[in-house]
Amino acid sequence: MKKKLSLVALLFFSFYFSQAQTEQNQDDTLKPLKGDITTELTLNLLKEGFTFNNPGVSLGPYIGLVKARYFKSDNTALRFGFNLVHDSENNEPLLTDLTSSQTSIWLLSATTGIEKHFSGTKKLSPYIGAEIGFTSTFVKSEYTGPDREISVKNGYIDDNQNPNGRPGYSQIGLNAIVGADYYFVKRFYVGMELGYGIQYKISKKIEIKENGITTYADKVNGFRQFALGAYANPGLRVGFVF
């Protein structure tokens, strides 16, 4: 009977210390675990993004997004991003018989994807993944004068009252990504990311109205664009784990 009790006690303490060691190892882990949520912002190191071997084409992640990740397991995470930006400006009108010019621009971006994280080191978490993103801009310009009111939907006009400048657009893209997060302390990290992506962009139809009468409604030449190439995120990602 004593031998049986001793055996039970030995098994109990072995299980207890095994569980305690496992919990201690988890407490010592700097990286996120299953069920954790991370959120991050990108600190832009350059004013504009840049690309490799793909001049003039804007690919890659949507800079300025507020991003979050949900870890389905210790090494698999779902990623999400969102951004809503508004900019309004007043300029001198190009047409001499107009006295004011105002432009309002809205930009909406959203992304979703998945990441596969690898062992790396205690502090370094390399990963690969894929994401799909969508962006749409909404542009409205208004020009006023003593006898004229001109409104432009999804664009601008030049001094000949023709569409000018980049119109509003919608775009969709798919990126294969590779990156790494470095955890300086528990639940705080910085990271970098690069990848290869494809993107399709289409400009929106520009509508020009003068004193309430439509004078132009069409898409400008070159309103479709397809891009394929490598990219690098010029920003430093800074994030926290909840």
C-alpha cells in the first residue's frame, strides 16, 4: 500500500513540476502565442515608397495602415489592415474668371492575409505569407467665380477646363510577403517586410459640371494599369502584443 501511495505521489509531483516548467517556458517566451493579438503602425523612413526593378509602379503594402494580427496558433497568424485618410486644400484657380478652388480627397484602404512564422531565435520571428489589398480614392474639386460654378467629380481641370492630373481610382493587389519581427522585450517588437506583388488599378470616370449642367463625363486615356514586381516596405513596423 505504501509503495502504491509513493508511486502516486511521485507521478503527481512529476506532473506538477512538468506543468510548472511548461508555464515558466511560456512566460519566458517573448513572441506571441496562440490566441494573442498584435497591433502595429509603420514609421515611414522615406517620404515615398520605393520599388526594385519596377520604376514608376507603386506596389507592396499599403503604407499608413493600422494593422492587427490574430495568432490562430503559435506559428500561424491572420493579418488585417485598415486606413481612412482625408485631405482638403484650397488653391488659386487656373482659370482667370474663377476666384476660388477647393479639392477634397478621401482614401480608403483595407487588407487581409495570412502569415506562417518560423522558429528563428528567442527574439527573432521570421515569417512568410500572402495578403490581398483594396484601395479606393474619392476626389471632388469645386471652382467658383462671379458667374460660374464648376464641380469636378473624381478629378481636376486645367486652364482649358479639360481633365488634368491623376483622377480618382480603385485598385486591387495580391502580395507574397517575407518579413521578420524582432522582440526587444516581451510584447514589444519592430519589424521589416518585403515581397513580390501584382496590382490592377482602374481610374474612375470624371464628371465635370458647370452651373449644374454636365459638360464632360468620361475616363481619361490610360485609365487601366497592371503592375508586377518586387517591392520593399520603406517603413519600420512598430507593434505591441495584447
